[in-house]
Amino acid sequence: MSQHDLLTLDAVHVSYGPVHAVRDVSMAVAPGEVVTIIGANGAGKSTLLNAIAGLRPLASGRILLGGRDLGPVPAHRRVGLGLALSPEGRRVFPDQSVRDNLVLGAYSKREGSRQVEARLAHLFELFPRLKERRQQAAGTLSGGEQQMLAIARALMSEPSLLLLDEPSLGLAPMVVQDIFRIIRTLRDLGLTIVLVEQMASEALAAADRAYVLETGRITITGRGRDLLSDPRIRAAYLGVH
Amino acid sequence: MTALLQASISGLAVGGSYALIALGFSLTFTTTRTLNFAQGDFVSVGAFLGLSAVLLSSSPLAGGISGAAIAGWVPLLAIFAAAAGMGLIGAALYRLAIRPFAGKPGMSWVMSSIGFGIILQSAGLAAWGPGTVMVPAPFGDGIIRMFGAGVRLQELLVLLTALVAATVFEIVMRWTVAGKAMRAVAHDPATARLMGIPVEAYMAGAFVASSALAGLSGILIAPITGASLYMGLGIALKGFSSAIVGGLTNPRGCVLGGLLLGLTESWINLWQAQWREIVVFLGVIIVLGLKPSGLWGAKVVEKV
Amino acid sequence: MTWISRPAVATVAFGLLMAVLAAQLGNDYQLTIAFTICVYYLCAAGTNILVGYAGQKSLGQAGFFAAGAYCAAVLSSRFGLSPWLALALAPLVAGAFGALIALPSLRAKGPYLAMVTLAFGLVVEKLVTEWSDVFGGPQGLYGIAPLSFDGTAFSNLHWVWFAIALCVIVQILLGNLVRGDFGRALLSLQADEIAAASVGVDVHRYKVLAFVIAAMTCGLAGALVAQQNQYINSDFISLNLSIFILLLVLFGGAGSLYAPLFGASALVLIDAQLAQWPALQHFAYGALLLLTLYVMPNGVAGVLTGAWRRGLSARPAQPPTQARHGQHIRGNLPACPGLDGARAPGNVLAVQQVSKAFGGVRSAQDISFCLQPGHIHALIGPNGAGKSTMINMLTGVIDPDSGDIAFAGTPIAGAAPHAICRLGVARTFQNLRLFGGLSVVDNVMLGRHPRLPRGIWAQLLALPAARHAEADARQWVRELLDFTGLSAVADVPAGQLAYGLQRRVELARSLATAPMLLLLDEPAAGLNPQETRELGNLLVRIAGHGITILMVEHHMEMVMGISDHVIVLDHGVKIAEGRPADVQCNPCVIAAYLGAGSQAA
């Protein structure tokens, strides 16, 4: 772990009542990096992201953002520190318009409508589909569009670190390709991203580095491209030996 | 025909006060899944707070509540005192009786809010006594003739205020960032937190607003019914019925439910006054038997 | 004393003691207080069943009180009926009201349910106030014949004795009821209706019964009050009475058999002390209510049991909540007296062209498959493939939009969950749905519910048949706990166990229903590798007893290791099925799992 890491996890434990969902996880993310955490369902990936975002308390361990201990910072203040999470299952506000969802994403900025409009315009360039549908209620969007909205909404707070939780969840293969194209674009723009995914091959292809989580522990780490051809990955998913 | 029209307008006026309370119920229920079961005491105490403000401001001159003193800015002061005072008490209610119990199984929040209400009522009784105080209407007891029916000014004022409040509520919820954030909190508190929205503060705010609406309702209806510390119970029960019949999760449904209930009540009154309450509450039971989440409420779906 | 239970003897002894003490009371004022305690005890006893056991909110208990009071009053003052007969009819009439009001309450939840009961109480209150031709309104009904014995009307002391006797009978009967299967079924309702239905508890029936019981004791109390006063008017019936009855239960400790006793005696005595300062009395109620909720959320009974437990164990005895792996699993699945044979040849389950859509999302599209007796089938697929939806359709939690489901030849699509369980289909849940406050034994005993006799009278009177059935079931469950390796934690509340053990308790609970088909929704989720291996072994042994298994599972090593047959869903479509090895090599399956870009390396 170097001094310059943007995000540092130090021996993090998270439990859900009696369930030890995350056990002794340490990792580091450098600025500009795309790091993916892959693993089967129930491995504890989402729990880990929720803990970073402050939605789940830590049983023990520390999480540092830019060297600052996030321990005492409640979830809604972490956004202001530059940390945004696009949650699993998208969680857009279905009865509010696409535009209003995005405006809510900028809630932590407490700034005038001019700046918000400027950022909206910027994001609409990145997500032209959302621009077309900006007045539509978010609940009427397709799954892929909702996922784009969830990512765009997280970007509205101008995060230095973007956490993406299962962006491919429940999407058709073609749409999954679109989502990963967006992730690669964001990477090229220099954003630091932690990506939790079940779709191992796409995630590994898009990532600089990867961690494999199994029943709450990190079992494999390595460069994304190296792990792509690693037989252990397939074993972890399909039980093939 | 004239009688029917007159009854309809009176019904809508009383329904307006139910609607105000129902709106408050909807607000706290969607954000915190809890309700203030002591809303009746909030209505009564709200009326007295408004009255006391008038009394205090006019006492050096007149030494009592007289029609002459209640003019100009004084009614506004009464309304403001009732709403703001109850809003403050609402914040205390949230902190002391709701937050410690919200989200826990069982009905502890029902009982804790009732307990808070009993204490509030006792304090009110100590301050103002148990009697009924006749309250002069701020704009006089004038009667307007509309299509042959006589309508009391105060009734129109109640109805108007309810409609204005419902409209303001609608505008705030649709067009302001705070309103959008409130809707986000109501829909999904965890995700709202991810946006940086201080969820707790909004939940407390919902109780402040709901209590202010109760106080508003109290001070507006007092000139029609007279003010007493027991006046609120009936109004709040009807307000609760309105919210439930309209569907707690739907603010517009709640307002509609209030007006509907007021109208029904008033029409039955024309026919047989003593059956009014019985028919109204039987109707509530029947509606819930057929539509367990109210007429316009969202069905609760549990994920398995 | 084989035919009378120990609690019953203790209750009778306590009642006798109270009767002797009552005889020592000096004046009528004190006797009135004693009588009032009994009356409120009766109100609280039934309400405790409804609120504390079944977990239903009721703000209308005054309505039932009124039903009983006015029934006794009208029958004896207008129709000259014998007061004894009137007293006997009063709880029945009130019970009928209970059943009536239970109907709209069945589907209403939370505040909507509170509204139904609240409105009921208000309707009754207004009815007795306004319909003065029949009920006398605020003037009330005079000349209600009091109870008499041998031609002499009851004295105040007689009334107290009689009320104590009624309390003793009610306490014994309700005790019988809640200590057995009936009580467990009510508690399961409170904890989780969906899980309750999954073990065969007929949710509607038990809710109605709880309302009827609550109505009957309140009605009895009302009749007693009317007869003792020889007068009743509408002032007796108010929302405050409903709230006070609830307060009795909460203060005493809802869900404890002793709550009504503690609540009624404490609050009536406090009330009597405060009566000299009326202004303070009101305030004291509010303060007491808040204080109770803050410092003793489980009421007086909760405080006492807490102290009792602390007294028992000077050293902190930690329950063995950690899994001790493997070592305890032994024996065989106990033979089942509940289901007769019927392990018919052919398919256990046939699913034909079942479809289901939620909004625009099609969670199941024309899915068909068959399950073979004694086989382990796995249902796999990426997140959102529609696996849980399928399990929920098979168990009646969700109705399919179209298609047929036949279990051992019987069509079950759209049937109620508890009925499907009774046919022999058991399930576990993705997010554990245990009854956390109940012990492991009681959780598993609930699984026996569909195989136990349902007669309420036998349980109420603790007849030998009911007690034998209960004892047999307990023995059977002990064997099942041996089989599943849970004996060491049998008496620990399920919610306190380690996660892996909780999963196993849920499995044991489903096995207790004596299923032919076992549906497991992610049984290995959250288990560590060791626990997962043990689970696999256990499942193989269960299948060895002829029970068919269908599991939704993501843990591929286990799926591929123990399944006979694998069905793969993706986006609500069946994309493959067959032997594990074939499915593993199927390119469609690999693409669905690892993503389209993956090579079959």
C-alpha cells in the first residue's frame, strides 16, 4: 500500500448479524486505476461496496479515502468527499424523471442551478440516450437505460472514486456490451473505478487489476488480463476442475 | 337542492381539515413507515397555541379575545403560531417517541405516540383548562350567498387553505430539490443516502410538516366547532380514516379521501344526523375489506 | 396428577390463595378494586393472544367489551333471560363479532389493520350511544339482573370469588392452547406469515381464531361488569378503554402468559392510588406508557424473566451458538407417520409451459420440466434468471400467469401455500425465514404442524389425545434434530445461532413437514466451504430416503457434485437441461455465466 493510494482497505470485516459476509479484506486502489472484484453470488462483493459507501458498518478494520479514515463519516457525507456508488439493481427513483434523478445525484454539491445544468449537459453528451429520455419517469426506462442512469447519477457528484455494483445484472448480452463500453470510456477519461461484477470475462477485460472474492475472502489477485485465462476463475464459477 | 348544495360546501370545508391531516399522515408514513397516533391532541393544542398568540398580542389593548382585536395581521399570526408551534412539538415527538421505536416490530411506535399525546394533552389541560372556548372567525361570521345557498366565510377559508396547502405540497414535492429529495427518501432511504441526502433530517422534517398541518387544521376549524382540548380526536380520527381510505402512500389520494369523507358525512347528516359517524366508519371498514391498501394506495409487495 | 398439567395446578392454587386474601379485604372499595383487576385481567388475557402471540394490532377491543356487556344487559333486562344464560351467551356473541371483524382484517396490514379495528370500536361506541331505543344511550340500561345463587344475589365478595374463578379457568385454557401447536402457529404468524404458510399454517384460520379469542374474553369481561353494576351506559365504551386494554398487555409484557396478570394488577392499583389527583392521573398514563416502552420493552414479564435468568446463571452461560461441524450428524431420517405411502411412480412434479411476468419483466417464459422421485435436481442460472420466481410459483407464493403445475398428479398452480405444503411440498428461503425468537426445537416443531391433529377443542382442554400427539411429535423432532446434527443447540433461540446452523434449522423445519418434494432456495448461500460440503452430504442422504430435491444454487462445485439433473434458466427462458457434465460444456450456459466474450477454455 503506497502513500498515494486513493482507496485503502485494511483488514476489513463486515457481518450481517451472525453472517460474516466479508472477512479480513485488504486492498488498495491507486488514482486512475480500474479495479474489479469478481466472484460468485453471495461471495460478499456487494456487502464490501456497501461498507465502503458507508451503508454497512464495519465489524473491524479501516477504510481510508485519500488517507482519511472514513470510520466516523456517515454515508451521506462520504459523497461530498468524492465517493459515489451506483448500487446493485440500479435503484433509480422510478417515479421521478430522468433529469430529476440526475439532479438528486448532485445533492451533495449544494450549488446553483447553473453548475448543475452544466454538468447535466456534459453527462448528456456521454449518455445521449438519457438526453432523449430526460423528461421520462425513470421507472419506464429499459433495464440498460436504467443502468446508464444509475451510473450517470453517481457521476453527478463529480466523484474521484466511482463504485459500480453489478452493472450487468439482469441485462441482455448486447446491453451488457454497451455498459462495458461506457465503463471503458470513463476509464479513458481518467476516473478511478472499483467494479464489482459477476460477468467475469467482461470485467477482467476492462480492469487493470482484479480481486476474486470467495465466501467473503480474497482468494486470487492479479492483473485483469492475466486472470482472463486463469483456469481457477472458471473453477470458481462453474465448479469445473 | 339548496340544502344539498349547502351541505356539500360544508362537507368540503370539513373535509378540507381532514385532508390537511391526511396529507400529514401520508408524509410521515411514506418517509418513516410510522404515523402520529396522537394527531388529535396536536390539532387541539394547535388551536390553543394560535389563540394564545392572538391573546398575547392583543392583551395590552383589549385584554381578551374580541372581534375587534382580531383583524388584519392577527389571524395570520394565529395561523403562524399554530403551525410553527406544532411543528416544533412535532420535532420533539419525532426525537422522543418515534425515532427510538421506528422500524421495530410490534406496535411500540403506535403506543409511544399515544403516550406523547396524552402528556401533551395533560399539559394543555393544565394551561388552558377543559372547557370549550368560542372562537370568533377572523373574517367575521359573514355568510356568502352562492346559488341560493348560504356559506360561512370560515368554511370557505378552511376549504381554500386545504386546497392551497395541497397545491403548495404538490409544487414543493415536484419542483424543488428538497421535495425531490423527500420523495427519494420515501422511496428508498438507502439509495437516498448514497446521493448525500441527510435522511434522518428529512424524516424529522416530515414530522415537523405533518404536525404543522395538524396545528393549521386546528386553528382553522376552531371558529366552526369551538376550541377545546377534546376537539381534535374526532377530526384526527376522520383525518386518519381519510388517509387510509385514500391510500396512505398516495398524497393526492389522501386529500381526495379527506374531501370525500367530509362530503359523505355532510350528506348523511342531511338524512339522519345521529347515524353519521356509524355510517362513515362502517364505510371505512367496508372499503378496507375490499381494497386493503385503500382506494388509491400502492399494494405492499413482500419479496420472497 | 397425570391428567392435569402442573401449570394448571399452580394456577388453581394461586386462584385459591387470591380468594382467601379477598375474603380478608375490609371494605367494598377494596373488593371493587379486586373485581376490577379480574375484569381487566380477562380483557387483557384474550387481547394478549391477539397482540402478543398472533401479532395483530387491535385498537377496537372496547367494541368486543361492549358486545358482551350489552348482550348480557339486553337479554336479561328486556327479555328476562336468566343472568347465568346471558353471561354464557355474551362471549359467544362477542366472539361472533370477532370473527366478523377478522374478515376485513385478513388482508389489511399495519396501519390499515389498525384502522379496521379502530373503526370497529368507534362504530360500536357510536351505536350504543345513538341507538337509545335499544341500548339506552348515555342514560343507559337499568335493572340488569345480577348473578344469584340459590335465590340470593351475589354479594361483593361473591363477585370477586366468581371473577377469580373465571380468571383461573381462562388462564388454564389459554395456557393449554398457547403451550402447544396452536400457540406455535400463532407465534409463527407474528414472526413471518410467508414462512408460516410454508410450513402449512393456515394463516387466515389462525388470524380469525385469534380475533375470536380476544373478542370472547373481552365480551365476558363486559358482561361481568354489566351484571355486577346492574347497569351499563355508553360512557363505559370509549377509545380510551381500547387503548387501556392494549396498555395492560404491553405493560404486562405482550407474548407472556403472565402479562395480563401483571398488567391488570399493576395498572388498576396505580390507577386507584392516583384517583385522588385526576389531573395527575391522566399525565401519569402518558408518562407510564412512554416509560414502559423505554425501559421495559418486554413489559413487567420481560423484566422478571430477565432477572430470573440472571439469578439462575451466576456465571454467564453462553449458548453453544457456533457450529460444531459434522460430529453430531447421525441416525436416519425418522419414519414419517404423517404421510401414507403415495410415493407414486412417475414424475413427482410436472411443470408445463409456465409463464410469469412482472410489469414488463418476463421472469418465466413457457418453462417446462419434470422431476423424478428421489433425484436431486438443480435449477441454476445467472442473477435475475427467474429461479426464485419459479420456486415461488411451485409453492403457491406467486400465481403463474399461465401453464400447469402438477404435483404427484394433483394440479397445484394457484393453490394456497399452506395447502401445497400439506400435499407434501416443503421449501426453504433464499433469505432465511426462521422464527428467530423461537427455539430450534419449536422452529422444527412448527414444521410438524401440517401433520398434527388440528382439533382446537382437544388442545384447549389439553385432552390426552392432543398431549400424546404433541409428545410424539416432540420425540420425532428430537430424532430429526439428531439426523440434521442440531441436537446440541435444540433449545437455543434460532436467531442466535451462527448462520450455517440457521440454514440447517430451516432445512430441518422443512423436513419436519414430511415432504415428498423439497425445494431449496440457495441452501449454500453464506456457508463456508466446510459447511457447504456437509450440506451436500446431508442432501444426498435426504434424497437417499426417497425425497425428491429441487435446489436453486450458485455454488457450482456442490451443484455439479451431487445433482442428478440440472436445469439452466437465463432471463426467464430454459436454455439447457441435462446431466451436470453436459450442462457444464454447453456453450449457451458458459456464455450466460461468464459473458459472451468468454472462450470455452
